[in-house]
Amino acid sequence: MTIETCAKVNLTLEVLRRREDGFHELATVFQAIDLTDRLTFRRADSLSLEVRGVPVPSDSRNLVHRAATLLARTYGIEPAVHIRIDKRIPVGAGLGGGSGNAAGALAGLARFWDLPTSDDELAGLAATLGSDCAFFIRGGAAVGRGRGELLEPLPTLTGYSLLLLGPRESVSTPAVYRALQGFRPDAGAATELLAAGLRSGAVPPPSAWLVNDLAEPAARVSARVAEDAEILAREAPGCAMLSGSGGAWFLVTEPERAEALRLELATIWPTRPMWLVRPVAWGQRVL
Ligand code: C5P
């Protein structure tokens, strides 16, 4: 059995405050996109993982390994499966690739092992693996609150293409949160504005809501992110934003403009991976 798992961008990402438990209270709009990885499950005597495409660990440091173990333990069964991960989503990019893989492993293995479970239950398990992991159980678009695990589904963004720029270096999420220097008093407003627009079907232009409170701290942590920020503010004002804690960027553009924009940016970064992607209404699916 093979499944496909999405990446995401944060169309808004607002940090409200630091919490007692060390995490940060967020208001964010997640949007799943059709840049995907594949997970293939095969019956085996014990749990093993094989990762192709990018060098990531295949032991219990891998979120998919932890997801399989967690699901099997929850249902009192042996995690007897071989999982092959074919990766295209860059890691350490703020695109949620590893979280999507883990959510896909939970939902996919629940089917593979024929377990009596529900999306709510799977999302609860996913939330223990990572703050943005629960989002990928249903995917599409959603407001994320709390650590990002309290989700309210939204209609998917339509009428725009997204041009993704791969990270020039991977960025450590905890380091970015540590580099935050304060909180905006109106944090949360952009998320409300976009969420209301998506619900009503009248989305204001991206310049009205495109915000990421992690962009500045990420630029303090990574010189590459700082350089990208400067170039994109000049080349694509009002439509480019860092995804999550970086270092991938995305540009929100009318579909007709997307290819010209890609060609223009390719003159600045000739070897940088770029993907023209679409918002999608799912998070993972069986192929
Ligand atoms: O939950 P996840 O493993 O994705 O979080 C990685 C790190 O990012 C956390 O250990 C924490 O330092 C930071 N984080 C945070 N507030 C959030 C999400 C993540 O401070 N809402």
C-alpha cells in the first residue's frame, strides 16, 4: 500500500505569547500544498524504515518510526511493517514534510492494520508527535491555535498558485523561537482576516494578511534567510513569505503570473529548487 503525504505553508503565522511549558501560543492558517512525499507499507516481521531522496535518519529519531510505534502500542499490536519513504519535500524547511509523513504513517497504518480508529483519535495521537502534525490528518486549510494542534477547518485557498523556493540552508525551529524578541499587540488579526475571507469566499489580497512573526527571528538565526528576505522584499513585494520557521519561502501569485515570476527568480538563483504548487483540500491519501 502506498500513500502520498503533503507539505504545508503557513499563509499566516502569528505568535501571541510564550507559554509556561516553553511552547508558544500561535494563530496560524495552515494550507496543504501538492508537493508530496510517498510512503509505502509492506508486511514484515518487525518495524524497519528506509528513506530515499534525502539523508534523514531511519531509526527512532524519524517521526514516522515514532508514529508507527505509537499507533501499534495504542492498539496493543506489534509494529510489524517495513516502511519506505520516498522524499521530495525538503527537510528543515518549515514545510512540515516530516510531520506530514508522520500523520500519513498514522492514518495509513490504521488502514493497513485495519484498526478501529477515527480522524479525531489519529489527530490526538499526531499532536503528541509534533505541534503541526495533527493538521496533516485532514489537511486542506485550517486555523491552528494553541501550539498549532487546535484546528478549525477552513475552505481551501483558491484563485492563487504558490511558487515555493527551496531552503538554502536548513533552520532549527527551537533556535528561531528562541530568537523572538517580542510580540505584536495586534498578533492574531491577520489570521482572523484571512480565515473570514476563506469562509466567505472573498479573500482580500495577500498583502493584507501575509505575515510570519518567525521571519525576523529566522533572519537573525540564518544569514541565508536574511539575504533571501532582502532580495524578495525588492523582487516580489507584498507576495513573498517565509514558511514556518524557514528556510523555504513561498510566493502567492495569480496562476497566470507564476511562470514569469519563476523565470525571473531563476535568474537570481539559477540552481535553487523551485516548485509551482497548488493549495489542496487534503493532507494525505492512498494512491
Ligand atoms: O512541536 P515541534 O516538535 O514541531 O516543535 C519544535 C520546537 O519548536 C519546540 O521544541 C519549541 O521549541 C518550538 N515551538 C514553540 N511553540 C510552538 C511550536 C514549536 O515554541 N507553538
